[in-house]
Amino acid sequence: MAKVIVGMSGGVDSAVAAYLLKQQGYEVIGVTLRVWAGDNGEEVSRCCEIDDARRSCEILGIKYHPHNCTSLFSKNVVCPFVNDYLKGLTPNPCIECNRFVKFAKMIELADVFGAEYVATGHYAFVEKLENGRYTVRKASHAGKDQTYMLYKLTQEQLSRTLMPLGKYTKDEVRALAEQAGLTVAHKEDSQEICFVSEGRYTDFICSHTTETVPGEGDFVDSHGNVLGRHKGIYQYTVGQRKGLGIALGYPAFVTRINAEDNTVVLGTEEELKCNTFFCDDVNYMGIPEPVAGTEIRCLVKARYHQPERPALITKMEDGTVKVVLSEPFKGVSPGQSAVFYDERGCVIGGGKITP
């Protein structure tokens, strides 16, 4: 009987993942990684609600172990999150957490407990391709697919990972939770950044940096003409329309953030569109890293909640990837990730969008 470590967040998805694996005959051990304690040492992240996770494990009759990962999380997620915003970027903290905290720590704990596998409640499939590489494939129901957040996982991590929820809808998962008698069956999903209470990320940034927070600066148009004053570049993201505090007589969007001169560029919806950009910090998943000059036709997703678009990606001499979309895409935001898919919905790789 194979042993598996299941990452238990305290929500319904991870609880049902543990339930399904137990039903399949695995010896299941639930673990919760406590990643955030807040300034008072008591606040917890919505990704590590220990009481609900422990209760689910008791109901399922499986062993349970919470583990403290706050320093690892601070180093790999919180600090980069704050620093990126101070540079005018828009980070994806969940992507960094998956690679460097959750899966890294679960693999470590699997070795401690003598487990062959780790598992999560992500909506995706882990697949081994004919070329011998592992990748994640899109969930059967596009509305819940989470492959975008998983593109940075390593081959070693994927080779030991199980994701049993790939074929289910959320309603089906909740029905399974009811069937198992889980008290989290109808618990609401977390929608915000898990470690920022009530979504006040600007206050969080100010209270979690030793650097000087960027002050007021100029709103400018694409020609450099001053339009007004902004409150600090970290308070804006590319694509933002609401909350700008300026009236121009037409719908204005943030089209660029310039940390160098502390300006925020505003423009029309048309000026927001982009069909060419670059990615660095690239992770190749479904294919080995290609040589410079290699061109690949694929589908690209540049934001989590937007559909993929046909594109041509090219590996550059400096290791970055040039992305040319078949049609302009609205809201390509530096700091966010672009993920590359093949026609079957398998992740080829992905990287961070550069300024």
C-alpha cells in the first residue's frame, strides 16, 4: 500500500483529495504547512487553517501533522511580493509558494515519513509525456483549472505528485465531501491573497518593508505629458481602471508603470493592448529547455482568469522568451506570469513577464 502526504489547507478541495486517495487504497497522511502567523503571531493564512484541516483528518480517520513554514514562506513569497510591488510589478505569490514552499516542503516531509507521493487538491492532471518529461494538463472543467499556478514545479516534484481532482467540478467535489461527512463540504473558497487580511495589500506592503515606499508622482500619457498626480506606483497595476482618482473625460487605464522616474502611464483601452512581450525566469515543463533561436507555436495565457491565445514563442540568446500573440491581448502586466500550453492543454513552460 503506497503512502501519500496530502497538503491539507483546511478547505474542501484538499479534504476531498485525501478522501479519494484513501478510497483508492493509499495510506494517507494529512499535513498542514503553517505559512503565515501575522505580526501578532496568531493570524493565519487562509491556506493553512489548522483546526478545519485537523477535523477533516479526524473524520477521514487519517494521521495529521501540522508543520511551521513561516520563515520559508516569508523568504520565498512575502519578501518577493513586497519588493515586486515597490518596483512597479504585479506578482503572482501563489506560483512562488507552490514551487518553493508547498511542494518543496511536502517532498521533504514525504522523505521523512517514507511516503512515495505527495498530493494536493489542485484542479489539474499530472501527466508523464512520451518524451519522458512530466507536466500538468488542464482540468476537465476549464472554470476550475489551476495549471497556470503550477507551471514552475520541477520535474522531481511532478514525478512524485498526485492530483486526484482534475476530472471533477466544484459541485461534484462538494457532493463527495458531503458523502464523506466532511464539515467543510460547503466552506467558501478563498478569493484574495491568502496572507493579506481583507485584501488591503497596499497597507501590507507599507508595514512589511524596510525600504522607502515610493511616494507621489506624475500620471502621464504615452507622450510624457503630465495629467495629474498619483499616490505611489505600488498602488497601481497595469490594466487598472477604477480607483485612479483622476478624470480625463474618457475611460483611462494604467498602461505602464515606470519605477525609474516614478510615473504611471495612463491611456485608452486600445493603448492597453499588446501583442509582443518578453518573459524571463522561464521554467520548461513539458519539453527540455530549447536552444536559442527555437520557435514554438503554442497557446499562451498571460493572466490567470483570461483564456489562452495562439502565439509564437522564441527562445532568445539571453535565455528570455519572446512572445508574439496572434492578436493583441489586453492587460499584459509585468511581474505576472505567461504560461505556454500545447494543443492538448499540457503546460510547455512559462515565465515572468518583463517590464
